[in-house]
Amino acid sequence: MKKLRIAQIAPLIERVPPKKYGGTERVVYYLTEGLVARGHDVTLFASGDSRTSARLVAPVSESLRLGRKAHSAMFVSMMMLGTLFEKMVHEFDIIHSHIEYLTLPYASRSPVPVVLTMHGRLDCGDYRELLRRYGGLCYVSISDAQRSPVPDINWVKTVYHGYPASCFEYNAHPEDYFLYLGRFSEEKKPEQAIMLARACHVPLKIAAKIDPADKGYFDRKVRPLLDDPLIEYVGEVDDARKRVLLKHARALLNPIDWPEPFGLVMIESLASGTPVIVRNCGSAPEVVTHGKTGFICRSKLDFVQAIRAADTISRKACREEFLRRFTVETMVEGYEEVYESLLRQHRGAPRAGYGLGGPDASGKKAC
């Protein structure tokens, strides 16, 4: 496709790419680098400590979670959006936002087409009604399952996340431990991973961050379970340590209990050749092929049987599945298709139809 001028809008909570935990910012990094490598003129709106081959526009000097200065995430994000849509909008052919609902009022009145990738769960509070209000905008899901709370807005494509193949090293010969990787939160059920490991008498390493909002949960339900010789808590880890932990694990133990929109940790595991043992929630059946790249579980018994059968999964098959479906090249091509389709439709759409959502006067959706 022809060279495009593309704005990528990242969350400001973590830098791009994040130093430690941070899924959305990691995806934005690889997407931005992939688009630059394919010849596009990309501007990244992100924190000033971000690393990128694109032009960087930074409303804050450091990412908010690990930065030294306190900012309101809402206020600085709104200032960033104001700068882009009020002063810079005509510098771009496509604007691609990864900060979801904050962008909606700007996108509905933008003279330039806007793509909105939804990175989180969509079933909370008034979110569904808000999205329906702006239902005619152009939404990209990161799994088909993510759409289920709001199936009636303008979903234009599902684009799975992707990584460069070189990010994770394939390992055919794991060590004797299972791994829980992510963050401590109620919906991710790390305490169940610990109890399963103890019940099956297998070593478990836990690499996870603790957000302030989850500190009470951690102290009540997780901390009391860590005092066991089978359990090793290694803290929040950076990319290098994560790669080592993943490639040497017998399997990733992922007993989530929420509508997981995608789950980067699952493809990180597959890329390392490490099977995934996961509850049947959200995107899990789209990412993991039961009996081939891991096990989809519905009950405690399912988890116990999967842990015992972990070594029956071909680690080579896990890596091959990653290379076939979840590389950065596949992700970038998917977004290029979205951009091209949106530009083609936008050129032929009356400007009045590109608004708060729903069809324009002709009965066609604005994008």
C-alpha cells in the first residue's frame, strides 16, 4: 500500500515499550516499529521516556506509573488529545487511538479517519451505552470474544496482537517448574494457581506486579499462600527475565476468571514453546488450541489433569502456532488492511455522516 502519515496514540501510564509490566504499550511499540519499517510516516503520542523509530510527541516527560512526578492520567491524556485533534489533525491521513473511550468525542468530529483499538474488557458499568452512543466509529477488536458485550457497534476487524519472532527464544527442554506471569488481581486468580500447584505437588514460580488497587487483595488472599517450598515469588520482572522464565517453564498456568480480551502472556508463552493451561474465558479458546498448544479448562479437575499432562504437548507445535498466527508482521498487515479500507470508504463518504455513530443519510455507516 502507499505510504501513509499515521498518528499512534498510546496510554501514558507506561512508557512505550514498558520497562516491566504493560501490555497495551508493548503492542503499540511493535505496531509503530512495524509500520515505520514498512515505509510509513508515523508519529507516536506517548510519554517522553518512550523509545521509538517514529517521531515522538510527548505531553509528559516520563510515564505516569514509574515516573518521578505525579500527574492526573485523565488530565494529561485529554491535553494530548486536544493537541492532536485541535492543532495537528491535518498532518495525518489516519489517526489510530489505543486509549479507548477518551478519544470518542474527538473521533466523532474528526476530519481525518480514526481507528479505535479496544484493549480492555467492555462489559463494565456504562461502557456499553457509551460505545453505542458512538457506535458508527471504526472499532478494531483484539479477539472476537471481546465484542460480545457490545456486538452492535461498527466492528471493522479483529486483529490479534503480535510480536517479532526474535523476542522469545524457543526451548525444547524445560526445567521442572510451572509459571504464573502477570499481575496480582482478583480476576486473574493467582491464588488458584498457587493452590493448584500445591495440590499437584509441582513447583510454581510467580512473576507478577502489585498495583496499589490490588494490595488489599494480595495481602488477604495471596501472601498467606506464598510460604510454601513449592512456591517461589520472584516479583515484577523486566523483559529479559520474563523471556528466561517463560522458555524454561513446563507450562504457563493461567487460571483467569474474567472475559480476557486477548492475553499477551499466552502468545509470549507459545513463542517460547511453552504450553498454556488456561480457564475457558474470553479469548482463551481463540489463542490456545486445546490438546495442541495447551489445555482449555472448565473445572479444578480439568486444571489438575492438564498440569499432569503438560509434557504431552509438543513445544515445537506451540512455537509453530505462534509463528503462523501471532507475529508482528501479521498484526501490521491486519492494521494496514483496516487503514486502507477506512481511507477508501472515507473518501467516498459525505462528511456529515462521520459523526456520533450509526448510519448517515444514505443508510451507510460513516466508515
